Amino acid sequence: MKATIVRDEDGLGETLVIRGDVERENPIRHLFSLHVNRYIILGMMHLKAKGLINNNNEEEDARYILGKQAVQNWPATLTENLAEPAPQYLIDLLSAEDKNTQIRLLRGATITPAQLISFVCKAWEKGFTYSKYSAHHSPNGIDQLELPHLFKKEDDGTVKKVGGTSMSDGQLKQVLEHRKVIVATILDKRADWHCFFATYRGLAGKENYKGGQPHMHYISSKWGIVTRQQVLDGISAGTYISNNAPHIDLLDLENTSLNNS
């Protein structure tokens, strides 16, 4: 994971951007690392904005103190992150012996981002590592270097940007409308793997499903139709296996995801 501090478009503030794939990690250790790094970075941003750090020695001392504070409040933060238990159907999914059982377990399934965090951590207890991958595919002819770090269309039609760009709001709206972004969470236990994946259009309710219900899909090694590497290759190429992949309705998307990116 990579953390970047980017000045907002209006120059009045800064945004912490965290990006990067996660490869077969302990999710609790990953959450801890995110928590500590975010706490230190945001704390340093605040102290510098208040003019309380004037030299390298003060900066080093501040980082040490912030790091100790982050470690001290980690148990409470972890408890808060895991406050919403994982649905039992997901836990049962990990031990299901075949595709048909998995599909039956997922009928009418719903999940929130908080429940997904709890599930990933529960899967770790059962021997599964955590991976997360994403791939962004902009429309043809778009120079990736010209895009701002973050941008989204607000409800009033304006475009909120973080980071510089020479592109107009109209051009950025076209990118948002036509780009393809795929994100996937994979849980691995030796040859056994479970993949939960979604597109940004699906998360935004723009796919033809239940009148715009945000959702994700599921596939596993039990299906026997693709390998884990083929799943990753498809994500990189902007494609994914959708044939008969069960839908999982996503609720409460305002909550943060596991990597907060």
C-alpha cells in the first residue's frame, strides 16, 4: 500500500490517498498498519498546519509520540472495526464442499462493508489469507498522467477533484461514465480460494440489476471453471467471469472499506 498526501483543488486542504494491492496478508496486521500510518500522517498534517513543527528534531519526536498513541488506541479501533459480525452464510461458505452449496448459501445474500471486514478477519482465524486487487481502465485515448489523483461527480453535477489536471470537468465526467474499474477480494487457503468482486458501475448501481441495487459477485475454486491466476489476469485486462456468478447486495456503502482507498 502507498500513502500520498495531495492538496485539494481549492488549495484550502489536503487529502490522504491510500492505494495499492494487498497480497496474501494477515488482514488484522494490514488493518493495524493502515491505522498506525494514517494516524501518524494525519497527525503530522494537523501539527504542521498549526505551525507546531519547525525542525527535523520536532518532526521526529512528533512521529514517535503519534506512533505510540496509535498503538495504544489500536485495541479500541479494532473492536470498533469488528463491531458488526460477519453473516453466518459467509462463514459457512468457507467450508462448503461444492459450487451448488455455495450458490444456495448466497441466495438473497446481503452484506455491508463493516460485515465484510469482520468476515475477512474471521476467515483469517480459519486459515485464509487476505488479498485485494484493483484495475482501472480508462476510455481509449485518455492519458492516465493527466487524471487527478481522485475525482467524482457530485449530486449537483459538479466534479470534485483532488490533485491537478489539465482536463475539463466535462472530460472528467466522460471518463467517469465510460471507465471500467474492477475490485476483488480473494481469500486463500492453499488451493482453496474465494473471490468477491465488483465493478465501480455495479457499486454505483448502474448495472442492470434490481433497478440499480449496488452489488458484488462471487466465484471460488470449487467452481472449476477458472484458476486464481485467470481471475487476476481478467481483472488486469478489464474482464471478469460473470456467467452464473451469484449477486451479493451491498448495503451501507458510506462505510469505509478494508483498505480505505
